[in-house]
Amino acid sequence: MNMVTQLLQSWWDLIYPPYCAACEATLTEETGELCLSCLTGLPVSGISEVENNWIAQELIEKVPPVSGHALYSFRQGNNIQRLIHNIKYRKRPQAAYEIGLQHGAVLKSTTIAQADAIVPVPMAAKRLAERGYNQAQLYAEGLSKTMKIPVQELLLKDTFLKSQTKLGREQRYQNVADSMHIPEPSLVVGKHLIIADDVFTTGATMAACARLLFDAGAKHISVVTMAIARG
Ligand SMILES: [Zn+2]
């Protein structure tokens, strides 16, 4: 940073002091995107990486067994909901990367760590242009850094989907599946792939991604998300 940008930054910080991406308290220490109390106290999901856990059960109708893990618990009004909102809509992509680093440290000692590649859930080009980043990609890069597994963009999203909120579960799944394709199927054959996304909600997106990868010849799929919404 040169002197002018440094000066501008300090003025900016004075007017808009950097705030924690989760609880929105003013950041007083160099702890990255989250304050110290959030770094240690955000609500964890309690979903451990075991066969047939809740994530696997949600997906079993659509795809062969998968292993899954979510770091945090997302509930209406909690700090994780705020965190995900800030990541997506208030330009805090770095927070997605930092959560990836943390989650990667947890996953390093699980069977998920044996995967060949991390595949971010893709974002349509139009939305990517609007937002400027894909939070699932940044989260995947954080995971990659600690797990030493490469990120590969094996799934591409073709169309800009209309809002899915009014669609039923089956329609959502089909809608997402129809909107994606695998540009290089040969990279998928026989691989253990980790699909990475921000929040596991209905599982429709994950099921569609896993279905496409299994159909292209993936041997095993693991599903990891920053957070999971339940009930
Ligand atoms: Zn905080």
C-alpha cells in the first residue's frame, strides 16, 4: 500500500470500521474476518463425518451413499445466517476462504481427506458477474489450502436459474440438474470428489451435483458445506 491508499484506508476505517462478518461487532484485533469470540464460539453443526449421517440420509433417495460434513449450524436469526448473508451480499468473500481454512483443519483427519479433488458448486456466469465472486469457490480454495487437495471446476452452470423458492423438492432438484454440465467427464472417472457449497438446506443442489458426477463415473462423493440448516 502506498501512502495515499494507506491514508484513504484509515479514513475509511474511521467512518466504516471493519466489522466481524458474523456478529458484526467492530474488529479491534487482527483476527481476519471474524472476531475472537466468533472464532471460538460460533454454533457448530455437531454433524460428524460418519456413514449414514443426516446429510447422507437427505441425499440417499437421489444418489449412492455419500459422506458429508458441515461445520456450522445455520438457524434463522443466528450469527451463521448473518455470516452467510454478509459473505454473499455484503462483499465478504474472504470470510468464505477463512471458513474453508478452518473446516479443512477439521476434515484433515477424516476419510474425506483422501479425496482427489474439491469441486465447488458452480455459479451461473451472469450471477458471477453481478456478485464478483463465487463464495463456494473461495470456500473450496480455503479447504484446498489446508487439506492439500486441488480445486477443480468440474461442474459448470449453464443458465441463470429463476428463484427456486416456490418450487417443490423434486422440481428444485430437476431444475438444478438440468442447468449444469460436466465439460471434461474424463477428469471425473474413478475419482473421489468433494463437492463444496455454502449452506446445505434442502439438499437439492448437492443431490443434483452428486448425481451428475456419479453419472459421469465418479467413484465416491463427499459433500462439505460451511453450514447446515435443519428443521
Ligand atoms: Zn464476531
